[in-house]
Amino acid sequence: MENANTVEEGKTIAIISYITLIGLIIAFIMNNDKKNSFASYHIRQSIGIIGIYILLAIFFTVLSFIVYIPFLSTILYLGVFVLLILGLLSAVQGETKPVPLVGEKFQEWFKNIG
């Protein structure tokens, strides 16, 4: 559990990390000077969510040359958007709650980042 001071100091960086890829880069740079464990947690969550988005974009670009499956990409992109919103809400509320299904894995895979 994070102490209240750590959460308050890192909350802005955590929120910025969920606002597009540019926000993630800015948050990473801001957290690089003075490491904050709360901000680092949310940076790792955001890296994972944006990574999923990029992998889906590549997959559906390649897949579209082979076969057309209507609405599949829309449903999966909507799922990524929901993960992004859940992560953002967790940051705003000052919680270190992982996003559903993959949040724990993001912390494990990106433990050296942030």
C-alpha cells in the first residue's frame, strides 16, 4: 500500500501517462528525475495498454489483406479503450489497482520500467 504523500506526488504523472502515447512519454520523462512508485505503477499499466493497442493495429492491418471480419477490430479496440479508462480512473482515485485480465502481467513484464 502506498502512503498518501507518495500517491499525491505521483498522481499527476500517473494521470498523464494514460493520455495518448505522447502523455506516456511525458510521464516517463517526468518520473525519471524523481522516481515515484505510484507513478511508476501506472506508467507500467499504460505501457501495457498502449502496447496491446499497437499489436492489435498491426494484427488487423495484416489480417485485412487476408480476410475481412466485420466488427471484430471495433470490439477489441473498444476493449482496449475500456482498459485505458479503468487505468485512468484508478490513477485519479489514487489506487494501484491493476486493469482486468492483464494488469498483473504488465507489472511483471515491465517491472524494470518506471
